[in-house]
Amino acid sequence: MRQRARQLSGELEGVAVSVPSGAYQLGTAVLLDGAAVAEAYWLVSLGRRAVSLNGYTDRPGFEELQCILKRATEAHRQHQESRKRHDDVAQPPLRADSEQLIGTTEVADILGVGLRQVQRIARSLDGRRIGTRWVFDRDAVRAYHAAAIEHER
């Protein structure tokens, strides 16, 4: 037990804590955002563990602070995960004036790529935005696909 306590205290001494970009001082208050919350949670957890292993009593309020930071860290992770998901949202059917106009889903099928990749290369495909949606000329997409295949050879 004492060996682990010495390890933890050594870890604490050797830790180089960089202040993440999400830490701000507002007078006597500190505002943490994003990764800074996770860093603070890690430090408080490590400190509480070292205090416990060294036989000291925990200061009042530290457990509550750790719980608050943990909830904020979990909320940040959930937010980050939700930002990564692009393909799980169903697109409403495209109302096109011409059969030549197709949406991102059909372009993705033709090119064999994901929806996000289609959005990234939309301008290369001469795509046009109508509201929040991209539309493409079917012939232009086929020509792009043929050129890409030819380029691979």
C-alpha cells in the first residue's frame, strides 16, 4: 500500500499539467470547458486517491467537486460522440424539378463513399446547395466517377 502511495506521489510530482484552451479565469471564478473539464476531473481524482492512500482525511467538498467534474466530463464526451455521427440521420426525400438532380445519398452510392465524403467533395462535383441540402447533376457525378476510375489505372 505504501509503495503504491509513493508511486502516486511520484506521479503527481512528475505531472506536467498544461492548461487546455478551455480554461478561463473570470475574476475569482474559473470556467472550464471541453477537455479542460476532463483534465480537472483527472487531477481531482488523482489527488483524492493520493490523499486516501497516504492516510490523510479528504477535505470537505472534494467528493462533490469530483462528482460535478465527472458529470461534466461525461456530458462533454456525449457531445463529442454526437458530433461524430453523420450517417445515422435519415435524409428526407429530395424534391427535384428534374430527374437529373440527385441527392447526397445517391451520389454516395454511385461513388461508393460515405455521405460526409460526398459533402466534402460537393464543390468538385459541381454540387449546389438548396437550403441545407446538396443536389448534384447525375451526369456530372457519373463523369467525375469515370475520371476517378481512369485516374486509378
